[in-house]
Amino acid sequence: MFVLDDLLFRPFVGIVDALHSIALDELYDVEALEDELKENQLLYELGERPEEEYRRRKEELEAELETARDAHEQLSSGRVEVKR
Amino acid sequence: MSNRYVYGIVDSDTVEFETDAVAGADRVYTISHRRLGAVVSDIDTTDPEETDEDAQIHDEVLREIMDYDGGTTIVPMQFGMAFEGDRELKNVLRGARPAFRRAMNDIEGRVELGLKLVREEDADIDREALEEEVAERLDPIAAQSVANDLFSDRLVLNRSYLVDEAERETFDEAVAAFEDDHDELMVQYTGPFAPYSFVDVKIGAKQ
């Protein structure tokens, strides 16, 4: 019975884990946030984005990026429980 | 401060000067193995944190080394290479010697320049045609060029160019002429930098 359970459940759990991790990747898209930070910097340097807006956006994005990185770190270290 | 932070590799053992260095150090110097030298400053970690300030200092020190003694060729390292001590560093210099030599030959007397083309907010751009035009106007002057990440949909071209010092002025003029012909684009032309994008030597501190 144990073997049967194993065979039946493992693939299923694997898919749930994978879906969960895809959802997390989308919710906390580190790469997209990094790109936005670079765009913000570029538009400021080219004189299109005013300094005040640039600073505000930079702060927001850096905070979001930190949250996203923390979320990924916690997931990969197993500190976030995957609910099934 | 017994660890060593590496900026890059030079073909001598004589680079040494006082400057604002990474992690608050105030002097850079060379650790050599058979006339291949690593330009370093002292640091108290082998895993330095990349702050904006230190990343800028890293670039600035590389520029100073490039200007040192009337012009010094340096194989630049990315931010963050730090070694336990002199012995570990010399082992890397010994092991990667051929790779460093090759890289040095590739970049000797050359600098890296960056070109970003950003479309005006409402401009409609034929990216392919633009790439072709840029290649036609700039590639013949450069020794090499490489495409970089297009991290924004406003960014229509992002390239790095390796240019002979002797061709710098011609290249500057070609970029200026291109800019004059394209009102629909904003041009960000940067450098000279140490030729990061044209050096494929990575050394690991944990080797």
C-alpha cells in the first residue's frame, strides 16, 4: 500500500508544488522588477523623468524587489509551507 | 583586512596608488605571479556586498588603473571577486594564466563604449532597420561589438563596442552624426569603460 500511495501521490504533489512556485514567480517577479529599476534609471538619466518621480519610483521598486527576493528565499529554504 | 578584493589583472607588478577603494580601503596595489598581476585592495570578507556606492568605486578604480602610468591594459573583473589571501589569489593567476593572456591581447589599447537608443514615447520604430543602420555606421569602426539586454520596451538598441584608442574620435563623430539624423530617438552614449563585455574570464573566489 505504501508503494501504491507513493506512486499515486508523488506526481500529484509535484504538480501542485510546481504550480505554486509558478504562481509565486509571477507574484514576485524579481526579473521584471529589476528591469523596471533599470528603465527608471535610464529615463531619469536621459532627462525624461523628473528627479522627484525617479526617486519615488526607485524607492517603491527597491522595496518591492526586497519583498520578492525574501519570498523566493523563504520558499527555497522551505520556510514557507505549501498548503494542499 | 587580511582578504584581497580584486579589480582586474594587469601585465606588470607596478600598479600602486592611493584612492577611495571598495569597502573603505584607501590604497590599491598589485599581487603578482610571474609578471601577471592582480590589482587588489584589502578587505575583511570574501563575500562583499554590492552596494551602489561600492559598485561605482569598483568602476572608478578600474578607470584610474586604465589611466595609470600613461595607460595600462587591465582585464577587468566584475564586482565581488574577493580572495582569502595572497596564496589563493596566486593559485588563480597560475591556473588561469593562458586565459588572462588571451584576454589581454584582445583588449590591449582598446576601450569599451556603450550605446543605448531609446525611442521617444510616441515614436513607432522599425527595430530591425535601425539595427542594420547602426551596424552599417558603427561596426566598421569598432574592433568588436556585442548586444546587451533590452530591459525596457522603450529601449530599441543596447550595444557595447570595443574601440581602439586611435579610433575613438572617429567613433564619437559617427555616433554624433547618427544622433543628428534621428529626432525620434534619445541617445545615451557612455564610457570609456574597462572592457567588461569583451572579457570572458571569470574567476571564482571559492576555487
